[in-house]
Amino acid sequence: MADAPVLPIKFDSTSNGEFVPPTLSQREQQINALAQDTLDTNARHLGLSRRQFLLTSSAAAATLLCANQVNAAHGLTGGFYALASDSGVETGLADQTLQGDEFIFDIQGHFVDPNGRWLNSVPDGARPFSGLPNAACGLADAPGERSYLQCLGPEQFLKDVFMDSDTQMMVLSFVPSRRESEPLTIEEADATRQIVESLDGDHRLLLHGRVNPNQDGDLQGMDELAERWKVSAWKTYTQWGPSGQGFYLDDDVGLAFIENARRLGVNNICIHKGIPFGAQSYEHSLCTDIGRVAKRFPDVNFIIYHSGFDPQVTETAYAPDANKAGVDSLVTSLLENGIAPNSNVYAELGSTWRFVMRHPEQAAHLLGKLLKYVGHDNVLWGTDSIWYGSPQDQIQAFRAFQISEAFQQQHGYPALTAELKRKVFGLNATVPYKVDTPKISAQLQRDNIARSRANYANNPQPHFQTYGPKTRREFLNLMRWEQQG
């Protein structure tokens, strides 16, 4: 069966490769089916081809309005997309909500080096990540057995992030792996930063240094990451280990890691929490240790990637006596250790927002809890792109999303004001990452990337595709290759 035409807001099953792609519910399938029909109808009404209509903000608005309609029919009204009813055909109305001038600083981006030395460890005939791009970019047509990897490489990364979305800055992150089989090394990440620098955009891309302290060589390599590569933060996976066993940040190896970070003066520690790797060391995917180390090291910023979110856990209002999984694991750890909102623990939204934006009440509870317990100043924007293609649909959906007044009153959640969204989109992250916002904003307006983006806007070519695995089979194939690597 042929794939359905693309939608500008991607309510699909794609994962970032760290969790099994979800099976879409009947409600979610109804949203997509209604949106397909509505886009065709609205395009005809405006005398446009479907492709022409997809390039307007009304197409995104129409998709979100379809989500509202189906969700309301299922009794899900705790969260919704606040759009004028005619914005699906009136581009001016859609622009009022879906366009913006926020400073957007995405602190979780990814790509795979298509020519990296990691390929030396791939078995003959293996096609790592072959199920991911789905020929979504023209680069896949280049000669070579693994040319499809170009769709996850730096050229496509720059287009998806800086041309096809409103993202202005990004932190390039890493995946957990053995040192000899990293799909992206710090050298290759820095090469991409140099590509950006060649476009006079050296201020646009920051780097993580990946450290798993339970792996030989990683603690010893921190000096080079800080001194040679000038990393802005450390990225670690407490659930991961070369033997399959994870660690807590207040275990001996975790404490050695934190002390090393402090010695080197890079006090941002980004920790993957939530999105468990199956049954592997599950307890270390929980946020149990976060409050403990935050209390012990008040001078260190602990940035919780994915906010502890678990795709298998339905997010509801926080209850002190409930099962402490998902985001509640983080909230509980903060409360038990007396970590006040807006302290030294931050919650990042990569993959998390993308997953819940099609579940309006989960989205309302998740955002509401993070803003209430982690703090209005400490919720940070991240998208986990380019696994989800261009992050523009995530940006548009967040611009439109609102927590219902009923949920605000019942649970003490804040309204998602334009000011609060600006903070989440980027202003909050400037504090731990020490970004001079006025200086950076001035540079952003006049660099070559800004000029390229303005020229590209005259003839945009977004693809509206995703790259991550979309089925359980694609996910298992990816896991099988990683185990071989």
C-alpha cells in the first residue's frame, strides 16, 4: 500500500531510535485521515495544488484544528491548539499564531556522519540506518551502496534545521555507544560546526562532549573534550554501560564524573533520563539520583534530557502516592530532596514534546508539571531532530498549544502565555549555556545563514518527512545493528 501524502504536522509513529515506535491509536488515525481530507478540500477552495497549500501556514493550522476536533469528540479537552476557526483557509489568521520571532535555541540535535570511521566496524553487507530516511531527501540518490546515509548527514542537517525551521541555535548531541563505534564522533561533530562557521554562523552550533564514566577511557578523555573541542556541556546516559549495567550519578563513577566536570569548569551535565532502553538497567533510567546530586552540587547544572518521560507511562496529574515513573520520577526526586523550582535542575523536551503533542491531556499534564515543579525558568526546548525531520512542526504546535482553564484551576498549572513560551523556546537555555542573547541576536540577523534563509524563503522546499524508525521491525533492525557494532 502506498504511503499516505505527507502532512505539515507529523502525528505519526516515528521514534528517535531509543524506543519502540508507538502504534497509532484509532483517535490518532482519525486525526490524520481528517487532516488529509481537509487539506485537499482547503487547497481546492483556495485554488492551490496540494503542494502549494502545504507551504502555507494554513495547512499546519488546518491539521492542528483537525486534531482539536477529533480530540474533543473523544472527550480530551485538557489541552488544545488555540487557533482561530478560519485559520485553515485564512493564512493571515494562521500566521498570527504559527509564525513568531522568538529566539529558538534547540539544545538537542543529532545527525550521523555518512562517511565516518564508525563504518569500519559495520559488518559487510549491513545497511545501518537503512530503514530510517525512506528516501526522504535527494541526497539518497547519490552513487554508492550507503548513499542513503547522506540524508542523516551535515548537509541535510543544515537544511532541515536552519532553512526549513525557525531554529536559530542548536546544541549537537550524541547517542550512547562504545568508543570504537560512535555514529558521530566529536571530530565529525566539530567538522559540521566548521561548516556552519564557514557560513559565518559560528555562534549557531554548540557541542556536547559524550561521557559515560562507566566505560574505560571516557573520564580520561574529558580534558581533551573541554580543552581542544570547547564543549559547552557533557552528555551522559546513566542507563547505558558496556556490560549492560548502568550507574547512578552518586555512585563512585558518577561522582568522579561530576568532580571532573567541575574541575574543568564545564558545569552543565546533560543526563538522558526516561525513554528506557527496554529492560536494560531500567532503574537507572529513573530520576531517583537527580535530586540527590543537585542538592550535593548546587554549583552544577543538571539538565534532564527528555525530562524523565517514558513513552509507556501515561502522564497524569502528579500524585505523591502514585507510581514514580515518567516525569513523576523527576518531580518526586526534586521534592524529596528539597530542590525548589528554578534551581539547578533543568528539564529538556527532546522527543518528549514530539510524542505528547498528539495526546493533548498528556501534553497539558506534562508541561504543567514541569513548569510547576521544575520552574518557569528551567524548562528547555529540544527536539531530537533530525530524527523527526525538520523541527518546524514541533515549533508550530508548541506556539499554538494551550492548557485548558479547567486544568489550570484544578492542578495549579500556568497558562502558556507568549512570554512563557519565549522562555521555553530559548531564553531559559541561555542561562546554563552562558549565551549573551543581545549579542547573539544581533549576529543572527546579519550572518550568511540569515541571508541564505531569506533567499531560500523565496522558493522553500521542505519535505515534511521523518527519519527515525516508524515500525517495530525498523526499530529492532536498528537495535540489532547497534549490538553488532
